[in-house]
Amino acid sequence: MTKNEAMLAYVQQCPDIRRLYFTTAEMTPDAVQITASSVETSAQAAYVDGSRLRYLDYSLIWFRPLAVVPVRNPATGAYNQAVAEVDNIQSIIDWVEAQNDAQNLPNFGEGYVVDSVRCLQAVPQLLGIDNSYSPPMARYTFTLRVEFLDLTRCNL
């Protein structure tokens, strides 16, 4: 299993993700796109035994219909849907943190030991709005950083 396949399997465990795409996505409500957003990087020079601490970043992008009502509309009492949308996406960030705390981590296979998966943002960020869809789609994002020990060049 490749690192990308391992990350797909890991993220698919989240109960709040219903439709997951890798690299490209159909821009429909509840679609989640995952893509490697950085080159695999060494965090430092190799250890004495040849192993290296490395990290790999993945961006998750969640597509949601754009909410266009005020935070609270006094005339109708309507509540802003955008707050609920961000809370839904926040639940994925919370799930990742809980999995990390429980050491339920992706398996990168022989020669690799995953140390942690962490969100680099505390809250989802609005990446942009695509008005070419009806209704317009908001794109929210956050980044997962996977830190792992690469033992493939270990001398011992």
C-alpha cells in the first residue's frame, strides 16, 4: 500500500466524510477532496542509524453550498447556515485530533512508522467561492501533517 492509499484509507474512517475524492473532485455538496500538498520532506538530517524523521502534508477541501442569509435575521429568526457548515467541517478536525490521541494512525507499510497526524489549522479556512454552480459552492480547507520515521535506509 502506498502512502497515498494509506491516507485515503485513514480519512475514509471518519464518519463525517461521505464522499471522498483523491486529487480531483466532483464539486457537489459534501464532496471532500484530499490531495498531497507538499513534497515529502525530512524534518532534519538523518539519525546515526540512517533513519529519518519525515513529514508529508495533505490538504482536505470540503465543498458546501454557499450560505447567503445573515448570521441572524431578526425578521425571520433564521440562523446562518455557514456557522453550521464550519461546525460540520470542524468535526473532521476534531476527529483527526482524537485519532491522533488514541494512536489510531495510518499504516505506511514496512519501513515506516507513523508518529502523528495533526491538523495545521485549528479551524477550517474558506478557500474560495465558485459562482459557476447553482447554488454557488464554498470551498473550505485544512491541512493534515503526517510525521513519520523512515527506516528504509536504516543501517542497523
